[in-house]
Amino acid sequence: MSPRHSAVTPEPVTPEPAGFEQARELSESRVGTLPPLPTWNPFSLWYSDGWTVTKRNLIKIKRSPDMLVFAVIQPIMFVLLFSQVYGGAIAVEGSDYTQFLMAGIFAQTVVFGATFSGAAMALDLKEGIIDRFRSLPMNASAVLIGRTNGDLVLNTISMVIMMATGLAVGWRVTTSPVEFLAGVSLLLLFGYAFSWVMALLGMSVKSPEVINNASFLILFPLTFVSNAFVPSETLPTPLRVFAEWNPVSSLVQAVRQLFGNLGTAPVPDIWTMQNPILTVLIGITVMLLVFVPLCIRKFASISSR
Amino acid sequence: MIIEAQGLTKTYQSKSGPVHALAGLDLQVPRGTVKALLGPNGAGKTTVVKMLTTLIRPDAGTAVIDGIDVIRHPKSVRRIIGVSGQYAAVDENLTGFENLEMVGRLYHLGGAAARRRAQELIDLFELTAAGNRPVKGFSGGMRRRIDLAGALVINPKVLFLDEPTTGLDPRSRIALWDVIKHLVADGTTVLLTTQYLEEADQLADDIVVIDDGRVIAEGTSDQLKAQIGGHRVVVALVDAADGGTAREILARHGSGEPSMSTDGRGVEVAVTDGPTALQNMLSDLRAAQVNLHDAGMRRPTLDDVFLKLTGHKADLDATDDDTDAGGPKLSKRAQAKRDQARATDADATDLEKVT
């Protein structure tokens, strides 16, 4: 009579749906079919919980086209806007602007992508599903791992789209595949680590609306006061100093180096710019070491509304 | 006792000083019974549930569920409880089936068992329509049912239902009552919170009335009703001049002091034997030649319980029920009302406690 869910394994078919009026059937089935809890080791539990929540977020991405559109259209738009609109006006020493620009756009996109975690945590909190998760005997970090993994997937999709667009407007990678992959990994790892920062923010604000505004207050200075779109030497001194120590600048510098997009311009004589890959790796490690524990602690004490 | 809580205390800091969400609340629930926490918004009902379900820690006090300390071993407690909250905690983007499967996996049933259980609950709760479509777009009643099914993915030793029917239309409410009644038929222990006396009456063996974070009365629904006088007779007079006579007649057959409406035309009294009292009153009123616009009986409401137990009205329009770092969002008016009420409560507590 009633169509069964297609994803269900062909299991012993229980008799026709018992109505509310059939109390016996309901209670019998409640007692009867539950298997004894399997014994799991802590690691497989942690892995299984993390994967279960990741899957939830992947389904969410699939079912909310707005998120996908944002993740796909925005990078295309940025690549085209910056390369075609500013490309002719901004002269970069020792390089063609499109080559210079792409690493900046990649970095900006992964950083922006991290805001999904913040917004999603705030929304989950508001809708009460965090209470459901917290009342289950699951691993406390699983919700956060699943969340940040979701960002990672979105960022990977964005990355592929951006690279295709970049190639179409003349961007080229001039290094070895190994260096190329290292660059991509660095970008995704940085975005992943930054997701934890935003997740903490998302759990700390009062409403999902606040997080969107807060995100922009953080993201714009971070991505624009950097070497992502213009060489940092052109900035007034205070901004230049900020830009040179900005982790996003190091990320951009590292990616330019790994993709072979540095050109012939001299590298600023600052440690962070001279050793960008190491700086970024340190930055990622510090972000994870600080924010993962903070997030897990925060998660253990939050509750809806 | 499967639930044993003592001296639960929670204080939030707000701009106007500390607010006592719970002020030393004790609670005992015998195994296999249904207990209702009855109280207005802001009384602390949700805070109690959140403490017992490990979501928030009390500032002071102890709580033990099935012999497990809730504060020290929250994870062990989570393995034996099911929770369904005031706001259906379901993921809108997932289907009903996917929601239940996810919960099953997070209870660590394993994939196959989680899927089998999800399908079973879909069938039992008649959720077939919501089974394979995203929850977003389904009615509130349907969401609550999915949420309730989520609380039953394991066979919980204690089921917590926080205002299970608040915000539902009457039909969905009655349907959900049916579901809950059948669940408790086989002896699951249930702790439910509600603002509605009728709901507590329908579902619970025992009722605990709470206000301002403490227990103000406790007993079976009959005991409580006897205390507030069961049904109430209400008459509307044609002429306010008959007020005195009517009051006297109602007092004669009622079980308490009649109250008059402000315009002097409405008289109301609690009665123990409803229909007989009403008949007697009507014939006496006729003999005394008092003309009536209207006369009838009504069931006691939460307002009546509160008025009787605390001397103040239940603050049903106060904003949401407490919790979270932000603390309870009480209007200034509600706050003042509380402070004023607190003084009278202290006396009422000892006097009014039954059982």
C-alpha cells in the first residue's frame, strides 16, 4: 500500500503499517528488533560518527542549490571580473596580472568558503538539531568534523571550477605536477583550518544573521589587505606591515611559488614572505591546535536558543 | 526511582541581576510511570529537561538516571535516553528516513540496523509520505512525529518530551497524544513538560507543578484537581444588582470562595460535583428570580491552578522558556511580577504541597 524507501535493503517486511491504535504492535516492535549494541573501538566510533555527519552535510549541499551556486558562480565571477576588469589597469612588476591574480583568488575563495561552517553551526544551533546531536552518545567532535569536511568538499568543487576558468583566461601553471598538487593541498588545508575558526564564531553568536555580518568584517580586511590582488609594496606602511604578516599573504605567496606564478618581481625581505610555505604550514598547525580544542569545548556546552 | 534529582539549581546573569531559572528543584520519577512537569513559560521546565538530558550542567544539585550520575557520566546517560524537544530537531534537508537513519548511526546501531529501524519507525508512525522527501515543506505535526520517532530509535529507558504539542493544531495534538499514550502503554518511563493541564491530565500518572524554578505542588491529576476544585461554574447576570444574591447561591453549592468579574456581572466558583452543583445553583437562582444571560461549566485551566497555588496568575505571555548563555529573556514586566510573586510563593510552597 505504502511505497517503501528505495534505499532500504530488502529486509524482513513488517506487516502493514500499524496505526497509532495498534499499541501492541508498536511496543512489540520496539522491543523486538533492536540488536545488541555492537562493540566498537574508539577510533572506529570516531570515524563512523564523523562520516555520518559529513554525509548529512553532503546531502545538504546536494539539496540546497543556493549553496552550490554560491560555490560555483562566485569564483567564476571573481576570476573574470578581476582578470578582465582590473587586468588592464593594474600593472604588476615582472608578471602578467592574470598570472599574479589567480593565487589571490584561490586564497580568497578558500577563506570565504570557510564561512559556511560558521553560518551552518549558527543555523543548526537555532534550529535545535544541535540539541539532538548533543543528547546522542556520539563523539563530541563529530558534528564539527562533519561540518568542516563539508566545507572542504565545497572548496574542492570551487577550486576545480576556478582553475578551469583561470585556464580559459590564460592562467598557466609552470611548475611540476608535484608542486601543483602541493599548492592545491596547501590551499585546501588552509581553508579547512580556517573553517574551525569560523565554526567557533558560529557557535558563539546569537543568530545566523550575525555570523554573516561578522564574517564579512573579518574576511574583507583579511583578504583585501594582503598581496592577493595587488603587490603589498604598493600599500601605505601600516597596511603594508599588516599585509606582510597576514597569513593570507603567505598563503598567496606560497601558492604563487608552487604554481610558478611569481614572475620576476623581488620578494619583500620579510621572513614570512621569504619562507611562505613554512609560514603557511605553521599557520595551519597553530589554527588547528588552538581552534579544534576550543571548538570541541564550546560544543560541549552549547544548547539551542 | 529511575530519575532522582535533588536540589537542581541554575542561575543566569542578566542585565537586571541574577535570574534563578531553577532554585533547588527536587524530582523523583518511579520506573515505568509518566510524570508531567506543568508550568508556565519561564518556570524552568525546559531547564530541568536539558539538565537531565545532559545538555546543560546544573550550578548545584545532583541527578541520577537509572543509577547513572548525569553530571559525571553524561555519555552513559545518553545511551539510555530518548529526547524529543519543543522545536522538532530534525534536519530539514534530509528526508524523514535519512534523519532517522542518521540518529540510528549516531546511537551506534550500525548501518544495516539503523536503516531497518528507520524504516520500521516510518511505518509505525505513519510517516510514509515524509519518508523519502526532504522534511522541509512538511507540516509541524509531521515534523514532531519524525522528531518523536528520533527519540525512539533506541528503545530508551527514559523518554523526555519537552512540550511535545506546543504550537500544534488541535487535531495534530490529539494524534500525537495517541502516539504517546501507546508508547507509555508498555511501561516506558516518560518525563514530559507541558503548559496545558489537560495534556498532563491525559498523559501523566503524576503531575509536578513548577513555578519560578521550584516545585509548588505535586500529586495525581485527581489530587490536584480536588485541590483546585475540579470543574468551575460560571454564570453571567443580566443585572449586576443581583451580584450579591448570585454570589451567595454559588457559594452555597460551590467548593470555594466565588469570584466576581470586574463589571459585577460574572460570577464564578469551583465545584466538586459539577452537574449536580450546577442544577442546584440554577434552581436556587431561579427561585431567587435572578435572570441569567448565560450559565455553564468549564474545566480548570492552568491559570486556575496557578491562581490557587501561588496567588498569582500564570504568566503565560512571558517570553520563551529560559536557557543558554544569554539567559532567560524576561520582559521587565514579567520580571517584576516574578519578584513580587516570589515572596508569596515561599509561604505557599509548604502549605500547598500534596502527596
